[in-house]
Amino acid sequence: MLAGSYGLLLTAIDSSLEEIQLLKAVRGESGDIIDFEWLLTNKRWNERWGSNVGRRLLNENPGVLETGLWNKFVQVTETGVPITHEQYYNHEQFDGWFHQTIAKANDGILLSSLDISNQKLAEIALRESKERYAALFASSPAPFLILNPDAPRFTIADVNDAYLTATMRCRDDLVGCAMFEAFPDNPSDPAADGVKNLRASLERVLVTRQFDLMEVQRYAIIRPDGIFEERWWQPANAPVLDGNGNVVAIIHHVADVTERHASDERQKLLLAELQHRVRNILAMVRSMVRQTSSTYEYLEEFTAHLVGRLDAMARTQVLLTRSADSQVHLEHLVHVELDAHLADEARVEVKGPNVRLSSKAAEVLTLALHELATNSIKYGALAEPGGALSVTWAVAPLDGENWLQLEWQEQSMQTICQGDKSGFGTELIEQRVPYELHGEGTLYVTASGVRAEIAFPLIDGTSVFETGPDRGGAT
């Protein structure tokens, strides 16, 4: 008989339209309640959230502490006085309004909850008392307006200040007006299709009775001073339902995503430029491999020189990424490259004005200096105790532009044999400088040492990733 009664009780609980939970108090050594544990949840709860039997409340729903629900659970358990209330929850899996009754059950509570979110939304949208409505609606920083679902007009019932600011309109011009009369498309702009998209979204909301997030739209805003302004908005429409599930109002919201749209477009541009730059770098690597493989007979020499050239490129990229504007100080670049070759600073003169190079100019010049320094350390002036090196530069106007004029001059104490000067370094100086940087480059091998002259215009670069045959340097 007792088992049958328990079964009937469970059947009654499972048939309830409310979500019912039975929790027992978990007490610490001092007897204080430190948590609650689920003993039972009914069918309606389980269908929506899944069974919690055997689990601890604070592990599953720590948000009860913030909402004050925890204190009510403890109060009812200790006093036995039930509590009935309505409360909005927005934590863990909960997001909505609930009508709840908390009653004592042995050393714990019996909690019954009824989701009244739809009713509350309808009250907010249609409440005759403008004071409470204005506090929730007008003070929102997000642009909102309320539409009466009188399709096909969709009359504007109310609008908040944020929406007026976003659209640069007056309240009297909008309230009572049909949505599509208040915000018509610009017929002179073939890309403007906001009315068509908005009408389709509102009609979907009427049919589906569900929130509808629209695609990002371009809107033409005419400011009060008559100036045209282009904005990018992402509209959304949400139904307000009565107790019978009928749409009694539609909340229309717009999020201004102009900055995000511009950022996305810039990201696409940067990605395309990055891909272009990677292709250029790979082309440079192929050129280095080709030149290196044709110069050295043994694998060890080939590997050493190729790695050295790749390291030079890597050093430049490190310098570029350290600067917010992807520019490099020329003096820093020269010192870094000479330091990489363990050049004796006492025999090296580095002198010139402060000059900032763009990424392309830095990449080309670094490889040229790498080749010059490598040859000098092995075969040139820096290979002998008495040799010296001078790296100097100046900036001078030419044809209306400032040109960098850099000279690499070695001074050897011995007579150097003038041999074949063909190689990757020569190609960099005499071919890539004119092509990449629109400048001039010459390499001389004289009896007293190697001299290189490099000149190119210093042009401001606007892109983070400078690619292609654009002009090279940046002051």
C-alpha cells in the first residue's frame, strides 16, 4: 500500500506543468548548511535540464549565491516558512523568469518552478504603466523600438533614446508611423535593400514566433545637417507573446557594427597582403637557394651559406615585429647584422643620420649587408688584422624625394685580387635594389677593398605588409 502511494505521488509530480525539485541539506561539522543535494527531479525538469539527482547544488548552479536564491533555501529549511516569489535568472543554464514556491521538506526543501518568461516579456512590451516600462526600455544603451504586429505596416509603438541617437531621428517622427515609411530604402542606391530584408525578417517572426537575427546591413543615414553617413547595422527582431502564444508586439533592435565591419574588411586586406608578402619571401628564398647551390661545391658550404642568408632574413622580421609601424632604424639594422658576424667594432665605423626603413627596404638591405659582411669576414678587409670597414649614409633630395645614399667601404692592408664579382650579393645590390626599391646599386672590387654604393628613395609606407613593386623606403 505504501509503495503504491509513493508511485502515485511520483506520477502526480511527473504530470505537473511545473519543474519540481527535492533537495536535502548538506551540513558541515558545525551543523551549518554548506550545500544542498538533489534527491528528486520531476519529468518536466528532466526534459528541460536533465536529471540532477545525486549532485550538489553549488557545483551545478553556483549562481544561486548571486541571485539570493541560496539564502532563501537556507531560510526555508531552518524556519519552515515557505516562500513564493517571481525572479529573473541569468546564470548557468537558466535564462528567464520563473514563478517559484520554496517549501520545507524534512531537512531540505521542495522547490516548484514555473517558467513565466513569455508572460513577463509580454508585460514589459504592453504594460500600460509607462514608468516601469520606461525604466527598462528607455534607459537601455542598446537601440530598441517596439513594433505593433499589424502587418504589412508594422507600426512603431515606441522607441528608446539610444535608437533615436543611432538613427538621428526625432521621436515624434517615428512613433505611430509605419516602419517602412519611417525608414525607406534610398532609391538612388541599388545596394540598399534594408526594407526588403527587414520585412522578410518581421514576417518570419510572425510565422515562427522566434527570435530572428538578420544579416549585417548597410544603411544610409542623413544627419540633421544634411550630411550623408554610411553605417553598418545588424538588426534583430524578437516576438513578444501573450499567454496563448500570439505575437502581440515585436522588439526591433539594431547593433551598430560599423567599426567591426571596417575591421573585418581591413583583416581581409591584411590577409591578402600577408599572402602576397609570403609569396615574395618565398621567391627570395628560391633565389637564395638557386644562387647558393650554383656557387658552392660541397654540401656543408652550401648549407652554411644558405642558413646564414635565412638567418639574416629572420633577424629582419624580428626587428619589424618589434615596431608597431613595421619600420626599422637603419643604424640598428647595421649593428645587428655586423654583430651577427662577430665583427670587431674597433675596426668598424658606422655613421649616419637617423633613418627609419620600411619592411621591404629593411629586408632587401639586410640581405645585402649580410652578403657584404660574410665576404668581408672571410675574404675581405675584416679577414686581416689591419683591415677596416666604414658604413656611412646620408639623406639628400633628388627629383623632389629624399634619397638614402649608403656606402660600404672596406680598407685592406693587402692588395686584393679583383676577381669575378658575380654572386648573390651582387644580384641583391645591382638588381634587386633597382627593382624592389626603385633605386641604384653598384658593387666595386678594387685593390684596396670592396666598395658598395646603394641609393633609393625614402617613401612613407602606409601598409603593415608592404608587398609588390611599390616604392621601398620609409623615413
